[in-house]
Amino acid sequence: MEENSSTAAAAAMERKHAAMMERLSNRHTARASGKQQDLNSSFASTNSFLSRFAESKQSIESQISEIRSITDPSPKPQLESISLEISDLEKLVAENSYVLPPYEVRTCLNTVAQLKHSLDEATSLIVPKKKFSFKNKTSKKATTTTTATIPDQQNGVVLETNPKSGELGYTELNATASPGFRNRENEALAKEFSGGEFMLSELKGCEVKLKGCLRALFVDNLINSRVYVGAVMGSVLIEGAQGCVFIIASHQIRIHNAKDCDFYLRVRSRPIIEDSNGIRFAPFCLRYEGIEKDLGEACLVEETGDWSNVDDFRWLRAVQSPNWSILPEDHRIRMVDV
């Protein structure tokens, strides 16, 4: 009796062990199948992206090749169209960077850079360069078609902005001819405007108050300074700033090489930063007698909320750029009255 009981117990244990092994085997098979499906999905997603990228690349290359032989005396629309397609392709890489292998991301970004270079070469061949001039010529036509010019020292040109359309273009200009505050330290600087361009260059420990309505503002190498600007009808270009506070209302702003700066903005388009870090943003908080009139003249009365929609041109990943942030409310400056 005892032997039969022991045999039955052993048989039961074997059945339990066999059932357990079957469950483990089925679970492993299911997991492996799921992983394979994920791999297949990722593979399909990558292949789909690369196919779309290759088609766009081929289309852009074809257009650049065609435009080299263009006879149209005004090729600007074609050039702008190609430039937009390249920008869209760059955004496509950024949006899909989280599902692509790192090698593919690097390869695609290199391709985009090559397309930009090819477009620049084609542009230089078909668009005649303007002669460099130190003279400021005025005419009736220039008065009726107002543009704002901002020097860009890196490229040896200036950004030219039409305040009505907000479009950016490039032309050559003698940047040193613009009026401005230059090479000052630990000074309180103030000026009122009714149009024109202005430059702030090589300022350290200064407080700058610019009232009125400017066409354009260029900022170059400011350290530990505070800049308060009423209204800019065109663009603001900042090239080098450290430990500064800016309170500005403008249609556009582009920030290069800035570090540990706070920007209180009212803008009509997304702020752009490049090669910058420790940048914080908050809404415009400036007032003085007549500021509403100046903001109205520059079409900046309405708060669009674009101050918080920042584009970092050196950060192409899908996640938030670590180079900028929203300034916490309890750390913000209250309304500044100048």
C-alpha cells in the first residue's frame, strides 16, 4: 500500500512539473513573439521614414539642379520654396528621431546640411551680389517701402525684415553705420525713438531704456546688463549675451550665443535660440507713459503667448530642449516702470 501511494505521488509531481514547463514554454514563446512584433514594427517604421526621406531628398536635389539653369530674373519664389522643403525635411528628422537608430539620425542630418549647402551654392550663382556700400541712400521709394535691417556679423550680411509681412531676407550693409550705445560699462543709458535701427554693443553692467518705436534692434556682446525696450516693428537679433535681463516687445527675435539670460517677451512669432543655454522666458512686463501707443503703432498690443513657444535650432530631438525653460512665476520680475 505504501509503495503504491509513493508511486502515485511521484506521478502527480511529474504531471505538475510537465504542466509548469509547458506554461513557461508558452510564456517564453508569447514574449518572443511580442518582441519580434515590436522589432518588425520598428523596422517597418524606419523603412517607411527612410523611403519618405529619400523621395523628398531626390525631389529637392532635382529642383536645385533645375534652378541652376534658371532664366527667371526674379528667382526668389523658387528659392524660398526649396528652402521651405529643406526645413520641412529637417523637421521630419526631428519628429522621428526617437524611433530611428542614432546612425540614421546622424546620416539624415548630414544630408540636410548638404542640401542647404547646395542651395546656397545655387543661390550664389543665379542671384547677383549687391555692391558693398557705406552710403545711406534715401529716396521716395525707400520711404514708402520700409524695411528693418539687422547686422549679422557671423555671415557678413544683415537680416532685412519687412514689418508688414514679417518676411526675412538678406542684404549687405555697413553695420557700424547704425546709431547705438557701444563700449560702455556700469552706465545708465536711455533713448527715445520714432523709427530707425539701433545697436547695443560691448556693454557691461549697464541698464538700457529704449522708449518709443524702433524698426530693428541689434545686440552684440552684453554682460550683466538689463535692457528694456518698448516696441520693435521688425526684428531683434542678439549675438552674445551673458547674465542679462531683456524685456522686449518685437515681431521677431533671434538669440545666438546667450548664456544664463532671462527674456520677458511679447512677440508675433516663435523666439529662436541657437548655441545658447540657461535661457529662461516669461511674458512682457514693461510700462511707461505712451507705451500703449507705441505697441499699437508696432501692432504689438495683443499678447499672442508666443513668448513660450521657443525653437532651439541646435536641438532636433523630439523631447524638450534642455537649453531653455519657462521662468517660474515666483522668480519673475514684477512690472517694470521706466
